[in-house]
Amino acid sequence: MAEIPPLHQEVVLEFPYKHSTGPVIGRFLAGLKEQKKIWGQRVRGQGVVVPPLGYSELDGSAGDEWVEVQPTGTVTAVAVVHEPIEGLHPFTTPFAFVLVRLDGADTALAHVVKDDVARLRVGTRVEAVWAPDDQRQGTIRDIACFRIVAT
Amino acid sequence: MKRPVAVVGVGQTRHASRRADVSIAELVREAVDRALLDAGLEHRDIDAVVVGKAPDQLEGVMQPEQFLAGALGAHLKPLIRVHTAGSVGASTAITGVTHVASGLFERVLAVAFEKQSEGNAMWALSPKMPFTAPLVAGAGGFFAPYCRAYIARTGAPPHIGPTIAANARANAARNDYAHLREPMTVEDVTNSPVLWDPIRYLETCPSSDGACALVLASEETARKGPRRPAWVKSAASYAEAMWVPGRDQVNPLAGRVCAKHVYERAGIRDPWREIQTAEIYVPFSWFEAMWLENLGFCDVGQGWRVVDRGEQRFGAHLPINPSGGVLCTNPIGASGMLRLGEAALQVMGRAGDHQVDGVKNALGHAYGGGAQYFAMWVVSTER
């Protein structure tokens, strides 16, 4: 057989899924969209879990009372992205992935900080920046990002 | 097996075309909670967890076993995921069996689920690999030619498929958990539109949201349990390569080998006489006749005659799928485990209104991929 170079083939995977959020995550997301409030849930042996799961990951018991946590919190981990990839990352300018333990919560929330990332450290105080009223859709990005609290 | 293994708990969700009332984690917990309650155990009593589901493209959630670890009660325990396409629920249960049989674990939780409403199975199950035609035929388009080949080989009359479908629905009417329970006649089925010749709409499994969980345990645990266990006499799974020349998808070799394996290990010489009921994986009507032959319940070419004589009906010689089976309830990843779990319920004597009288041995069976993966167990009232 004659020598022929092998080909490449591009495959694009795309499909619109529709997830049922259920009563627990559903209520958390509705709180972001409708109330600009962040709700957690007290869970036996775990304190206040945000976002709430509805059950204890330690023993499977059902979640307990709902607790509103604060839109302010403390960074527990940070990774700065100096060269964002357009179309993939949430911002086109340098930003940071952070874990934030919100005031009143016992778990850390994964999110992003858009500005002033050179000043971010573990322990930095941050606050939620809400998406405008007409842009909140009931997703975690209804909190558009976090920003460093002015001191 | 290295040591005896028993099914001590069976749990399943209410199945429906769309369980919008729950998230995936909550759906899984519904089955897990019921299985643990059934076994009289709690999360802390479980030593290891095995989870299975169909490909991630069904719900579009990557590595669901990761975010479900807590829902499965797997915190600080071994957790593995099993993946064998449509047979995965059965393979998952069998992996749980080997965990216990190995002597390393006393009580293992096996869980399988699917939330088909969140995506589209036809799209998800169609290959999107380089240099493979993306036909989006779905399972029906893939399997219909084998049904047609079966008809051509055996000369089976056209009413056999509709007869199987109507019987499945009559069975599901006795199963509180089943998804489709409305009765339908052979005529109703025959008058429904042909989707993939020879398979009509009412000869096709539904898309379901649902989950199943089993607690598998050592003999010591089983003896202490609140209820009569189902003893796993034998369990096996076999795969078949896709492109082997001479491969026969109408009567697959891997299915015959797997059946022979589980019968031999269970001491069964004549399955037609020694097994009282079977839950087998029938996503499209004709497969019931085909698998009756593949599983050795009758000679090759005779499966449709068993159906025609009504010997596989509820109350007859060998009731097939007394739960209604996959034709009435199909949360894909869980469908195989439901077959094995329903077989266990039959030998435990706790299948409710669809309990078959006098069950000593029951077969649970599933297949998946391009009729490639086979997974089966024989469960019994006796160790």
C-alpha cells in the first residue's frame, strides 16, 4: 500500500442537560437568585454546610435547620491564574480561584476573585459581589465573584 | 466462591420518567436508605461501597462517584465505580459479591442509578469516537437487526414480540415500584408505531429515573440479620470482543459461557427444572425469546415457542420478569441491579404482589454494550 499520512479528526461534544436540583440545592440557588442570601444547613457532626447537601456525609443522617450565612468570609486557599484562557475561564484578565469560608459556615465554598489578586493571601477577608438583579439565574455565579474587603 | 455471600438488604426508588422532585444524590439516597433499613443496618455498619451507572454522558455529570461519595455513605471507606454499559448494575452487584467473598469485607453496599430525564440516552450511547460513524441509532437501532435476524432464523410468528410486551406490562401492574403499569393488550402493542423494524413503540423499554441498592454480607452477618437472606450460589460476568469474526449477537457466546458458569457453580444441571423464576434483561420484546435460548432454558430456536405456550407468564412454569422487567422500568445503570435484586426478593419471599410461589432458585441476568457484557447470579433459599 502506498505511504499515506494518518488523518486527524475533530470531535465536538455538546448537549444541553437539564438537572433537577431537588429541594435542598434548589432552595440554596433560589436564595441566591431571589433573596441575595446565602443559605447553609446545619448537619449533625459537621456544623453548617454551604452549599447545603441535605444530609450528613459522615453518617447519612438528614440535614437539620437552615441557617443564613454571611456574604463575607475568609480565604482558606488561593490560586492565581495569571494567563486566563479565553472562552474557558470566567475572566479574561488575571483572577484567582479561592476557597472561602463564609462567616457562619463550617465548610469552604469554591469561587473566584476578580480584582486585586496580588494582595490575596490565605486569611484575606473577602465579600460576595452579586450579579445584577436582571442577570441572576439561580446558579452559583449569581455571586459574580468575591472581592477583597476594604480595610 | 471463597466463602458464602448473601443478599441481606434490597432497596429501590419509585421509578418514573422524570423524578424532578429529587437531585441525583437524593435519588441515590432513597434507594440506599431503603436497602439499609431492609438489612437492619446503618451507614456505619458498611465496610465498602461499590457504585455503578451508565456512561457519564447520560446526565452530563463527570465522575458522579466523586460528588456522591457522601450520599453513598462512603466517607473513609473504600469506594469504587464499576462500568459495563447496560449490564453495569449487575456487574456492580457482582463486584460487591467478590468484595465479601474475598474475606476482606463483611458488609458491602452496592448502588446503581440513572436519571435519564436529565439528558438523552440515544445521544449519550451513540459512539462519538474518531473514525466511528456517529449514527445516533440508539440502543433500539442497534439491536433491532438482531431481533429481525432471530425471526429469520427461527420462523417465529410476528405476534411473539407484542405478546412478550403485553405480558411484561401485566406483570408490572403487580409491582408497586414499576414505572409503566397501565395494562395493554397484544392488539394495543401491535397497533403502536414501528420505531425500528420489527420493534414497535410499545415493545421498547422506557427512559426512567431510578436507583437500586443492595447490601451484601458474609454468612455470619446474614445469620444475625432480621430476615431470611438470599444466598448467592454463584455470580459471574463475561465480556465479548466487538469484532470477532463469526460473532453471533443473536445468541452471544459470552452469554452462553456466563450462564454455564453460574449454573455449574450453583449445582444446576437443568435450569428449566431447577430454577423457578428469572429476572432477565429484556429492553426490547424479542430479547425475551432470544435470552430464553441463550440462557439454556430451552433449545436454540425454541424460545418463541415457550412464549407462545405462555410458559413464561406469571403463575406458569417459569415466570420471566415477574417485576415487569426492563420493558416497564429502565433507569439504565440501575436496570441490571434491579434484575439481580428482584431475583433476590423472590428467594427471600418478599416480592409482594409479584411473588412467585415456591421459589428456591432464581436467576438474575443483565447484558450491555453491543450484546457484549453479560453478568448473572443464581440466588437461593439455601446456602
